[in-house]
Amino acid sequence: MDEGSVSPNAVAVEGQGLWKGFSTKKWVGTKRQVTRSYALKGVDLAVKRREILGILGPNGSGKSTLIRLMATLLIPDQGWLKVFGLDVIRDRQRVRRLINRVSVEASFFKKLTARENLAYAAGLYGVSNAKAQVEATRILASLGLQRDKLEVPLETLSRGQQQKIAIARALLTSPTLMLLDEPTTGLDPTSRRDVQEFVLNVRREHDSTMVLCTHDMAEAERLCDRIAIIHEGRIIAVGTPADLIASYASGGGLEDAFFHITGLDQERLRAEAEGDG
Amino acid sequence: MSPTGRELHALWSVVRRNFHLVRRYLGWELVFLFYNVINTLTIALIAFALPPADRDRTIIYLTIGALLWNFLSILFQEVASSVSWERWEGTIEYSFMAPIHRLTYLAGVCMYAVLYGVLRTIVILVAVALFFHIHLARADWLGAAMILAGSSLPFIGLGLIGAVLPLLSTERGAQATQVIQGVILLVSGIYYPISVLPGWIRWMSHLSPATYTLEAARRAILNGEGPLHLLPLTIKLFLSGLILVPLGLAVFQLAEHWAMRNGTLKRSG
Ligand SMILES: Nc1ncnc2c1ncn2[C@@H]1O[C@H](COP(=O)(O)OP(=O)(O)OP(=O)(O)O)[C@@H](O)[C@H]1O
Ligand SMILES: [Mg+2]
């Protein structure tokens, strides 16, 4: 089998019993205290091929940590995770050839231009620079970014513009699995729509699977085939947006279902009751 | 692209990225270069306070120290700060999840460091030569080049070990690399023979590859000793490189694994 190819029936991502904790050190008087808190507490997940799986959850619930495990940037404490049947630890190198990630914080050399950053990316992923530049220009045009923005240092671009370049950079390596960690956070409504259209297009035209973290319910509902709701390191509900709404918020929307599932509606009711009393 | 072709392509893109960065920070580059030139000149000017008989030899003695230290510290610093730099820029996760061997990435960083160090050293050398009208008729340049090549390896190895520290601890690591550099500067006999050092730190001189580099460079340029005479020293340097580079790589990979377990690759935390 060629290093880059995968069997067509493989599950895109499969993981079981994933735990990940982080230690934080602090000084209490003259004593150093190490506390370990867990970002993921036994997560099981499966993403089908060509599926867009949404991950919804409050701040600090472990979404980015989960994405980092898939991106081979973190090693789980316990459990296993496979991307197209390849173990993220043992077959790290081969997994890396199949994935790319767009993170919340656009990770660029900010003094360099978009073109220079793209040249670096193309080099790392074995894409010829000439081809990468043409492809990126095309992608960015469809995302509504003017050409001349590619020639100036990235620090002079707005956050949304940088985010679009990050998306183009990830796409030009034609990843089979695309990890999107809040790709539209900070984008204006039009740009957000452009990116969403684009994601749907990519899925239609290429053979790619996506995992998408977002705080935008409408976006999740629009893009995702299924949604996993994560809360305090555990996935507490999975289903199609329609299923989730039907089971947890009949008559309401995805947001109501989200509040219900994460128990945040209880808290809100309690807070309101206290406020009244 | 063949797998080897792909790795070479990636290696080149790391080198190119760094030169792009140099171009963007050109103002600072020029300022640092200016400072380096002045610093080298002031050190060499110390020789003018000496009786005329010792002067020429001392100018060259000091200049060799200043130039070599300049080159070696660039090597060490560029390699050692590559990780903290990427972390500061926020690109470290992007670079480290790329489908290339870590060796390729690090080789790119080292190759850039050597090219950049050589370029800067040449500029300073030219400036010093113009300023003092130095005659280096007796110098054996082939011998000096051999020494330079031999000393690059151990310094790259030290740089790799230095680069590991910021992977382990964000701020402390970067601080520690500065301290290491300072100690090497003190014990390697850059501007004085190591015999002037107090006994309790002199043993460290024998551990620093810079000590041997300087000794060899001075013998080549001041005494005109040829490659044959310097061969034992060069072999020593080369061997220390053969140990330090693989050691640096191994330590780096262990540290990366550790960082992936502990979540310290990330920019913050
Ligand atoms: N590298 C790290 N070191 C220490 N703690 C970490 C690290 N990464 C994450 N954490 C902790 O793990 C928890 C989960 O973080 P994570 O970034 O996965 O949350 P998230 O769901 O992505 O949140 P947000 O919606 O704010 O992006 C948090 O409490 C965070 O402080
Ligand atoms: Mg996050």
C-alpha cells in the first residue's frame, strides 16, 4: 500500500477510552503544589468517512485537546486513537500525511507575507511552490480575499483575513482529514458564510472528512452531519442535529438542546430563580 | 516527489523561511552586524595599548577569538533558539505536525545557521581587515577552514541540546540557553589562554569544543601550521561532533515526546 493511500471503507477516526490530563504547578508559600486536572475523561468517538462531525461544548470542555490528539500534537494518557486505521502514536508520520488543522489562533510567521508563509507550508507538505501559490490564490479568491493581500506582512491583515489564509494553507495540502478548530470565530457574517460554503464545497468535490469545533449553533446545524456534545471532558450526546433537537428540545432549536444536554439550562434557571428571590 | 526528494524540499523550505525572516528584520540585522563589527574592533584595539613588538600578533590573536566566538555563538544561538522562536510566533504546532522527519526540520535549522554565520563572519572579517590593514601572509587558510568545518558539528550538537530546554520549560529553558552560552564564553579561552583561568573552573575548558577550535585556529593562522599538524585536533573536534550531534538529536526527540505528553508544545501553558 502506498504511504498516502487508505482503504476506502476505513472509518476516518476511531478512538476509545481517551484520557488526557495536564499538570499545573503553583507555589503555596514555600511548597510547590502539582495539581493534575483532566481535559478529557474517557472519550470514545467514531467519525465516518466523508462525514463532517461537529464538536460543541462550553469553554474548557476539551474540544481543542481532542483535536490536538487527532493532530498528533498530544499523546493521550490512556486509550487509543486511530486515523484511517493508523495509530496516532505508532504511525504518527503516516497520519500526519493525511491530516491538516486550522486552529483558532492563526499560526503564522506574522512578519512574513502570506505567499512566504504558503511557500513554507508547501515545502513541508511536498507540494511544489508554484502550484501552491496558484491554488492558494484560487481558494482565497473564492473566499473573497483580494490578491494584493497576499503580498503584505500577515500582521497587517485582520484576524478574519488571516483565518482565510489559514484555511487556504490547510486545503492546498489536500488533507483527507481536516481538523477545524473554530475556523470561523472572528469572521464577519459574510466571510463566515463564504467559509461555510467553501467547507461544503470541499466536502462535495474532494474526498475529505472533517471534524469541526465551533461555538456557533447555526454553523453546526448547517455544516455537520452529526454533532458530538462534549462537557467537562466527556462526550455526553451524539447525533444528527435533528435527532438532538428531537430528543432534547422538541419544538426548540439546537441551542436549546445544547443547553439542556450540558445542564446549563438548569444553572440558568437556578440563577434566574435566585435573581428573582 | 520521491520520499527523499520530499525531505530535501522540506529542508530547503525551512532554510528559505529563515532567510525570508532575516529580510523582514533587516533593520535589526544591520544594527546587530554594526554592533558586532564595532565590538570586534574594540577588542582588537586593546592590542594597541601594548608595546609595538607584541602588537600585530595580539591583534590577530584577539580578532581570531572575536570572529570565532561570533561564528560559534551564532550557530549555537540560532539552533538553540529555533524552538523558542517558533513558540513565540505561535507556529510551533504547525511546524511540528508536518509530515517530515524531525531530522529534516533540524537539519534545515542547522544549515541556515551555518550559512548565516558564515555570511556574517565574512562581513566582520572584511571590516576588520580594512580597519587594521592586517597582513595574513603566513596564515594557512585551508587549515583554518578545516577547523571551522570541524568545529561546526560539535556546536550544532550543543545547539540541539540547548534547543531542547525551551521544549521542557517555556521560559526557564530559554534562560538556561543564555547561561550555557555565557559559561562557554568564559571557559573557552576566547580572548586569553585558558591557563589564566582559576583552577576550579579550568577543567570545564577541556569540555568545551570551542577551546580546541580556538587553539587550532590560532596555530593555523598565527603559526602557519598546516593541515597535517592540525589533523589530530581536527579529528578530536570532528569526533566530539560525531558524539554530540546524534546525542543532541536523540535528546531532542525524547524532549519532543515529553512535550507531547505534557502539553508544553503549545504557545502558552
Ligand atoms: N497544554 C495545556 N497545558 C495545560 N492545560 C491545558 C493545556 N491544554 C488544555 N489545557 C486545559 O484543558 C482544559 C480543556 O482545554 P481545551 O483547550 O481543550 O478546551 P476547549 O474546549 O477547546 O475550550 P475553548 O472553547 O475555550 O476553546 C482547560 O481547562 C485547559 O486549561
Ligand atoms: Mg478550543
